[in-house]
Amino acid sequence: MSEKKIKGSCLCGAVSFSVTPPLKLFQYCHCSLCRKVSGSAHAANIFVKPEQLTWDSGADYVQRYEVPDVKYYATGFCKRCGSPLPWQTKDGRSVLVPAGSLNEDPGLKPKQNIFWESRAPWHIETGELPKFAEFPVKN
């Protein structure tokens, strides 16, 4: 019995994809490259084998950018809306799936933080911040 595929897409919906479980690893990366590509304090990355990723639609909108002089890192994004999308590592052994690009729960929680010493100097653990269900009430 095969597991249900996990669906994902870009913001504009031009690109959709499926990932077949099991997922290898889910982690937060705080390196400067992941911060740049995510525009955030860290990237939430899930790793799978290349054969576990299927482009369901819009593969022609998927753009890859390889960072020069970096051993493994590249990035993938939608040419139409700029959303981060899955990309294969330069060595070809893994595909990195941006967790935020998934349309449903992957059934796996992050296991670790990597490149912690490289974290943004303004980063604060989310547990230390107030939480609101929606926009906070202005006083």
C-alpha cells in the first residue's frame, strides 16, 4: 500500500507538485544563503530523494539558480510569482522542498536547527514572542 502524496504549489498556482513519502529530514537552516532565499530568519527545509518529486503542472515556470562556488546549494522558484519551489542539490542525491510551499501537513516536524551560529543577529525564538490568532488589536 503506497502512502498518499503530499501536494505543493507556488503562490500564483502556475506550478504544482507532489512529494511521495517517506520524507528524509525536516530542519531549519539559519545559513546566510537560506536566509536570503527565504527572506526570513531561517528556511524550513524538507529533504527527499529525487524520484519522490513529481511536477504535476507548470514545470516550464520552474527556474533554477545555482550559487557560484557553493558545493551543494542552488534554489528553485516560480518565474511568474517568485515563490520558492523544490530544487535538486548540486550532487543530485537530494531534493530540498521548502516546507512553506506544501499545501498540506507533511506529517513530519522539524528535527533540528543547522548553521545556528550563523543565525540572524535579530532572531528571537518564537516561543518568546506574543501570539495572536490574527492581526493584533491596535491601541
